[in-house]
Amino acid sequence: MINSKQQITSRGIAQISGLEIFNKITTYNGEYVNWGNALSYGTQLASDLTYIIPDSAFDPQSDALTQAPPSLLGVWFRYNTTDGSNYKGTLPPTSDSGYFTFNGASSGSLISYGGIYQKMSTVVGNEYKIDISNTINYSNEGTLYVNTYFARYSDSLGKTSYKLNTSKSITYPTLSNADSILTSNFIAQSPNDIIVIYFTPSEASSSISITNISVKEKQEYLVPVSANDIFGNAHKVLRVAADQTLSDV
């Protein structure tokens, strides 16, 4: 006769649920940014739509998204500042020979902003990881940012605006002992979160390049923990409760 309080048989068979032990396996799958490989994109970036940031803009990134929102899914858009009383001018980012190239200039307290942005297809509440592959750069100084934004309606503006969700950066120069990949994680806040990558210099003239931009979705799986007994037989590892008893079956 089997006692109802007995949880595991003498043969190691669980008689109630919840005794199994699992390992959590985390992977990142899919690709949620289009044309993230600079080699594949060729020189196309030079032909993509470019928005010129007005000198009166409070924040170049928000201004670009609000005034020139990415109307198409999976398409790169560009922006850059010009010389004025608030910003230094620079050329918009370009692509060629396997590189996305970002240019920058500064003069006194004035610095330039130049970047690219794309609307992605995302699932609200899901986590994603951004990986940006950098290149060795010994001589240029500045900061490369990767931000994510989501759209929301602004009562004060009377139209859709964009709220910053996450921000990560890497400073240049990048030497051989630096991280080759800039990684940033974000939880999607809308069905179409936006990735923005831009560069700001810290010297009179700078130019940096990246090779690949990747966005993957985080996925987690539970895998039963197994072990080998003294005879080399594999079996599941079960929990041991304080009041556990073994049956004779």
C-alpha cells in the first residue's frame, strides 16, 4: 500500500508534481533590425532620407523622430546638425566597404550630432538585445550612443512624440583591449519601438565606423536537470523535501 504522503518511490519516481528541478536556458533569436550588416547594405545609406536638425532644436534625436518620423518599417533614416549658434555641423552617416561611418565636429562648446534610426516590429513586454560591432580606432575621440524610443501622443504638442526608453554608449578611441561589441537590452514599450544610433565628437574632427547592428529577442527555456547514478545511468534530479518519505514500490 502506498502512503499518500510519500513523494518519491524507492525507484526514484516522483508521485506528485513540482519535484523536478529545471535549469533556465536563455537565448537570443530572430533579427529585428533590417539591413544591419554594413557590407550587405553597400553605399545605400548615402541615398536614404536625411533630416536636417534645426539650430533651435532642444534635442536632436527627439526632434528627428518627431519632425521626420520613420514612416516605413525596417528602413534606415538619417539626420545631422548644421553650423549654428547651438550646434556644430557635420555630414550625415554613410555606408561603404562594409562600414557604417559616423562623422563629427566640435568647436568650443558646440558639438555636432549625426545618426541613423529605424522603426522595428516588436512585441510589447518582450526583451530584446542590441549588439553593435565596433572597429579598432586609435586616433578619433567621441561617443557612440544606441538609444531606443517608443511613440506616445503628446497633449502639449498636439501630436505624436517619442519617449526615450534605454540608452547605452561607448567612447572612442577603441583599442584592442576594449569591448568589440556594444550591447544594450531593452523591453519593448510599443509594437514599433525605434532604434537610434548617433555619434558626438570630443575633438575638432572625428570619424568612427561600425560593421554590424543586430537586434534579437530574448527567449527562455526550462530544461530538466539530470545526473548519472553510480551505475552510469542518467536520471532526473528531484527535490528533497523536509518531510519526504520513500515507498517500497
